[in-house]
Amino acid sequence: VEVVNRATSYVATAMIGVRKLRNLPAQAN
């Protein structure tokens, strides 16, 4: 169960990071 939670949290964090990276240039411009 811990492994699944770690994988899910990692994917969620990665998706959030990608969204932030995509939103930063849009807001800057």
C-alpha cells in the first residue's frame, strides 16, 4: 500500500509541477 501511495503522490506532484511550469510563462507574458 505504501508503494502505491508513493507512486500516486509522485505522479500527482509531477502533474502539479508541469501545470505550474506551463502557467508561469503564460502569466509572465
